[in-house]
Amino acid sequence: MRKKLLSIPAAAALCAGCFVCSETKFPETRPKALTQGRDVHVQLSGFESTVTTYVPIYGYETVFSSRPMSRRRHAHFYSTTYATETYVPQTSSTTVFAERAAEIFEKGGYVLQSASPKYRVEVKFGGPYASDGDSAATAMWSIFTVFTAGYGTQTWSAKLKVYDIASGRLVHHRDFSQRYEAIVWGPIPLFSPAGSDTISYGSMQNWCLSALTDLAVADAMAYLGSLP
């Protein structure tokens, strides 16, 4: 009997969870490393983005109420104090994508810590972009599944530019676009989809910008590696 009782919380936790039904496949890239003996000195620029985190602020709130009494007696006033929790959004810049790009370049044999780099690789992100169709799809998935499924999508862009530092000339450029889509499902209406991190704004942003970083760096490495 004890084993059955212990299994109830575990079953409840499983039912409350949310499962990923479909998700965009992460793009596969194969950055081309420099041939042995070559040294290409590169400077990185851009790869900047902002992230939003929610910081909990705890406090207390007192509510005053009155309880009606008989006609001959005055109403009785009393107060109740509640603990409160408010989430305040904080936006800050992140270097995670610049660090990701630097690691790929260095593993490919490029020199980033140089006093006189020859090329500057610049990437600027844009987005997120959404259409009316995206909003409609989100609403339809919620309504037609009785609010047990959630749909999320984001589209971001990246502009890659490679400069010859000595002359300041733009020698290579390319635009990228990356879309992410995911469908999640859970047995508890509203609660399950809302609790899924997969379709949260931050998770989808991180997925798209990570993919764009890999695509842009692989393209820049292919170009620089082809130079004499």
C-alpha cells in the first residue's frame, strides 16, 4: 500500500508536464578549418543581443476589511497580511554568441588575439519578426486542442560583413534568416503549455541566434579560407 501512495506524486508530476510534439531541426554546419601552416588574423565585431530575465521581488500587502454586525452594534474592522511575489523584467546585453563565434574560429585555426588583425568579421542580429499568420496559428493550436497544446515561433536575421581592415573595404557579405517553430502538448489545459520552456521567448531567441551564429561563422570561414 505504501508503494502505491508514493507513486501518486510522481504520476501527478508526469501528468502536469509538457511534451514536445514537433520542433525545427537545428541547422547542421561544418566550418572549414584552415590548412595546416596558414595564419589568418581576424577581429570579431557584433554578435550582440539582449536577454530579459525576471527577478522576483518579495513583499507584504495588508488588506483591510469590515464585517457587518447587528443594527445596534458597529461594524467590526480587521486586517489580513499576505506575502506577495512580483516579477520585474530586467534586460541586459549578453556576450554568449560572440563567445560561441570566437570558439568556432579558434578551433578552425584562426588567430583572434592579434595586435594587427587583417580582417574584421561583423555580424548584426535583427528580430524577432512575426506575421499575422503566426498569431493566428498560435490561437488556433490553443483553441482547437482545448488549450492543451501550445505553438511557438520566432524568426531572426543576421547580416554578415567581412572587411579588409587595412583598406576598410567590404570584401564579403551575406544575409541569413532563421525561423524556429515548435508545438508542445500537456494534459492540463493552459497550465501545461504555459509551463513549457521550449516555446518561451528566451529559449526560441537563443535557438535562433545560436543557429545564425553558426551559419554566419561557417560562411565567413569558407570565404577567408579560400583566399590566397
